[in-house]
Amino acid sequence: MTILDSDPSITRRLVLRGAGSVALAGLGIVAMSAPTVLAAANDKYPEDAFKQKNDKEAIKLLYGRTAEPSDKIKLDAPEIAENGAVVPISVSTSLADVTSIAFVVPENPNVLAAYYRIPQGTLPNVANRLKMAKTSNVTVLVEAAGKLYSATKEVKVTVGGCGG
Amino acid sequence: MASSIRVRAIANGETTEVQTLIQHPMDSGFIKNDKGDFIPAHYITELAFEHNGKPVFVADWGTAVSKDPYVKFAFKGATKGDDLKVSWIDNKGESDTATFKVQ
Amino acid sequence: MRNLPNARTLIFGLLVHSFVCGNAFAASEADFKQAYAAADAAERQAGTLRNQWLVTEAALTDAKKAAEKGDFDRAVAAAKEAEALAKASIFQAESEKEVWKNLEIR
Amino acid sequence: MAHVDGAGKRVSMRWLSILLAALLPAATCAAAADDTDPAKEARAFRDFFVKKFPNVKLDDFANGPYSLNEDMRRQWEEKEQFPPYEFSLESGKELFAKPFANGKHYADCFTNSGIGVRQNYPQFDVKSSKVITLELALNQCREANGENAISYTGEDMAALTAYMAFTSRGKPFDIKIPDDPRARAAYENGKRYFYTRRGQLNFSCATCHVQNPGERLRAEVLAPALGILNAMPIYRSEWGGMGTVSRRFITCNSQVRGVPLEPQAEDYRDLEYFLSYVANGLPISGPGSRP
């Protein structure tokens, strides 16, 4: 870890102190000038897919097709999540021409967790940290050369990350 | 101005590995507070990375991404000193943008 | 885990206890006041021993709430439960004054 | 024990027998030795864990449950690539540097301006005859400079101690018990607190962290008592945020269904003194992250 002696800009005062719901208020002004990067990414946020309670429905809405399992996808997730609030999950694949990667957790209240668009020149490897409400399969979907592939692994969760 | 975004972008040969941590509650809307009321959903919906004006990675997120979210990816074509622009926007319309140097 | 059965025994004891403590007669406000005072005194003694239990506090709160609603049967039962719990915590603290040494790594 | 009426007596007798049943197994392993040299005790404490976990390197006990469980260790190492306490650490660095209203700084209250000193806390202060933890020292510094004390369980205290721990990473705990009966008494009191069973569950700190480290209690893998404070303060996924030593002790008490003491109560400070002393020689690893 070098954060304390590297980029001085990193030590700037934080607006986002803690999880306070009003913590983001200071950013309202920025929100006015919609981020250009987001504008440049012209694909629309798949809002309906993110609302789905059923994994098959979510995949259908997102891709309009079903996936076939592939052994060219390496899904890395723990056997037992130390806490469902933070489950490190990563994927890499040797499939060519990958255009998107999505993570689905069928036992979560909203099954679609994340959808990553992979432009040309970006490697088909993603690591992220997801919440899991309870023990569930985790399915990763890889869209490659116009086809849809998947890999699945079970993660045991004893302390859920969704509360309630 | 202060930033909620932390980025480590390290070039190694032709590949640049990017790790990002964002300070955000990522409230799912499924958790109750001490009073038993549901804390309203408040989560980042889109996170985008741009190198030389070209998007290199776009994340669409739902409620199941962990608090203070982390993501790692890698892309080709950047060299040390290049700018990497990072932006996010959440379901309440709040947002943040910051630019980092590839190291 | 060698020590978990202890916890289970205690929790089981509690369940049994609340079951056997059901009251057959109708209690009055005076009954409640007496039962509550006894429980409160015991809990304060546990406090001087720095060993109060969360369940005792919860039972005391229950007793008060039930009394406010005029449900003195429940209030007395909860106060008696609180007293028994407070006494158990006092017993625990008193016996631990010496017994803790048995666990020490030497 | 005096009882008001027959029903009360029945209940108490039942409780007595239950409690006795709970206590007896422990009572049978009594050791008669009355050798109470703290240095010797610390060695015995360390040897106990080294023997119990022969595959764990001594310094690694500073990493808590991650020293004992491979699957969890991988998740932890992944998280350490960009640890969740990083925002708190940065905020701590800023808070630490920010001058008080009188122009003085936290740095003025500490040796070496507060950098790389975390391993020397807690200290026994002969003047006030009490154990001074790092958290207490920070608030004493504030108050000496006309500032209000901050919450021992809050984010700012966690951030400040995170920063001070970070500048001390790798430095071995170096806790001193001065040749003073009061210092020795504080250590003994901390030890007593550590081994004393409490709460409705009838657990002591040692029940979980001496007898059962590495085991799962519900979902959590219990950390060994040796080195358990080296990683403080910690980001706990369960909390979704940072917590100080004070916060950790309080939650431990609640988890065994006991009413917690107030933060920085004498018993808690003495407990911290004892636990830090027996970890002498093990490196500071804080701030840490835990499930």
C-alpha cells in the first residue's frame, strides 16, 4: 500500500464521509453537468433487467437469448463467503471477441448484479465485490462473437448481505 | 474538489490494469434501519472509464454491488502518463468525475 | 466447540423458565410494584458487579410496558423473570470472582 | 441468596443448577500454580497459540482469523488489493494534520509527532494511575487543547487511530508494565476481565478467543486472542464501516448478551493493556479488515 505517499490528490478532503444518506448532497452541482463519459457510452442502462426477480427473465431481457455453459470461462468465487455483504468474485475467459460480461445471483432479491460492457481493446477479465443475500449459485454470462456463454459456481453464505 | 473515486491504473507493457474503489453507500433498499424502516435504495447505476476520449470500460450496476464498490479490469493501448477519466452516476442523479494518470 | 452446550443450556433454561412462570391468578398493580422493585434492586446489584444481562433489561422494559397498558399479569410475570435473570447474573459474577482463574493460560 | 417467595426460590434453584452445570467442566481443569510474572505469562500465552496452531507463523497471528482459514485468507488478500478502510485512512491523515483552534496539533501531544508510535499504546500513566489507551490519549490531547472529546466508537476516532496504526505497521507491540504495584494491578484486572464469564451466554473473552479460535460461531471464524488488537481499528463487513477497539469490546459484550460497559471504562482499558502486553513482539497490522 502506497496511498499515503503517492498522488497528493488522493489526500483531498472527502465529501462522502461514511454512509450518511445526505453525504452526497455536495455533489448536486456536479450532477447538473452530466458526465461526458457516460454520454459517450451510448448504450442505455438496462433498467428492466436490473429489476428482475428471476434469473432466466433477467438474462432474456438483457440478451434476448439463453446461454450455453462454457469451460473457457474461469469463474473465481469463494466456497464460503466470509460475509455476504462483500463477496469477491472475478472472471476471466479465453473466449475471443468478448463484448460484455454480466453477473447474476439467482437467490438475490434482484437477480442481476452487474453488467459490464467490454469495448475492443479491453481484456475480458473483471473482478468485483458483490452482495449475496444467502447461499446461491453465481452465474457469469459472457457475450462473445455474438453468442452467449455461461459458467456457474455455488457460494455458501451464512451471514447474508442484504439484511431484512 | 473532493473525490469519491480512487483509481490505481498501472501500465505494464501494452496492458494497463485498472483498480477502482468508490465511496458510496450502495443501499439496496432491502435493509431496515434501527427504527425498522427500509433505507431507500441508493446505488451507483453507471460507472464509465475513458482513455483518450474513448470508453474503455462501462459498468452498469444494480443493488447487489457491495458498499464502497470495487472493480478491476485491464485494457490495451495506454502508456504511462496518459489520462484516465472516471465518472459515475447513481439512481438519485448524483454523480462524480475524476481524472487519473496511468502510472 | 466445547463451550457451546453451556450457552444452549442457558437458553434452554430460559425457555423452560418462561414456560413455568405463567401466572394462574390475576395480579394487581401492587403486585407489579412489589415484583418490579425486587427485580430492579437485583438488577442494580448486578450493575454494581458490572455484570448486567441484556435480557434482564429487556424483561424490565417489558414489565413496565405491560403495566402501563394495565396488563398486570404480564407485568408481574416479566418482572419476576427479570428478577430471576438478574439473580442469575449476580450468581455468575460472584462465582466468577474465583472461577475465572481456571481458564487462565499459564 | 435470599428469596421473597416460593416461586422465586424454585426459579433461582433451577438457575443455580443450570449455571453450576455450565461452570463445572471448567472447574475441573483448575491449575494450582500461583506464578504471576507477566513476562512469563505472556510467554505461556504465546506458546499456547503456537502449539495449538503449529502451521501459523508467529507474526501472522496479527492477521486474526485469516491466519487460520485458507478460503477466508484468499478473500481477504483480494480485498487488500484495494482495502475498504482506505477512505477512513485518508480521512484520518487529514484529521490528524488539521490544527486545533489554538493552532496546536495532535502531533504536539505525542512522541515522534505521533508517527510510528501506536505499538507503545496502551501505556500505564503513573501520575494519573491509570491505563492510557491510544483512543484515550487522542481525546486527552483534544481536551488539553480546548477541544471537545470525540466519540470513542465513531468514525473520526476510527480514522485517527487507523492513520496512527498505519504509520506504525510492522512495528512490534512494545507494552511496558512499569515497576509499580498499580500498573501490575491494572494488568491483573485486565487479565481477570478477559477470563471472566459474563452475559446470558456465560461466555468469557477466552471462551471464544482462547478455546475456540478458528472455529465458526454461526458464520464468523473466531480470531485467536494472540494478536487480536494488532489490526485495530478494523473495517468490518458486518458493520459496513470502521470500528475502534472500544466499539469491538462493546459488541463482544453484547454478543454474549451482556450489557456493555461505557467506552474506555477502566475494565476495558485494562483489558486492552493485558491483550496488548501478551502480544508484545507481534507486529502492528492495522488498520485491518475483517468479516
